[in-house]
Amino acid sequence: MTDEELDNLMQEVSGQIAQLTGDPEKPLDRAERKRKYVLQSRRSALDSIKEAREKGNVSQESKACIDYALWTEYGERHWLLFNLMKSQTWWRGF
């Protein structure tokens, strides 16, 4: 992933968060809160990728990339599978 693609993804995720929380008067329902949490976690993973890339820490960057991929694929649909995959990567030293 290039720096330009990373910036585009960060803008896209930030836009989705802003769109989801557009009306502060209207409370979010359960599905919207879950979606917001997943989007914030994806944004956090993208921030970690960018920070690790700036520091030149390849192992931390690869861990953040794995986190982002897991949040993208399993974050909303399969919570148990997401947690299982997350724990497997942690045990293997990523």
C-alpha cells in the first residue's frame, strides 16, 4: 500500500464516520454504534500504519496492516472469528 492509497483510505473512513454521526441530536441505534466502533477501529489501525511507516518499524507496520485487514473483513460480521484471528496473530508474535 502506497502513502497515497493510505491517505485515501483514511479520508474515506473519516468521511464514513462523519456521515454516520451527521446529526448530533439523533441518537445512534445499536447497529450504527457498532458500525461507528468498527470504523473508528479501522481509522486507528490506519493511523498506526502511518506512524509505523514514518518510524520505519516494519514489524509494527505489518501488525497494524493485519489489524486493518481483520477489522475490514471480520469486524462487523463475525465478532468471534475476529477475536480468534486477533488472538492467533498475537500468539504468533505479530
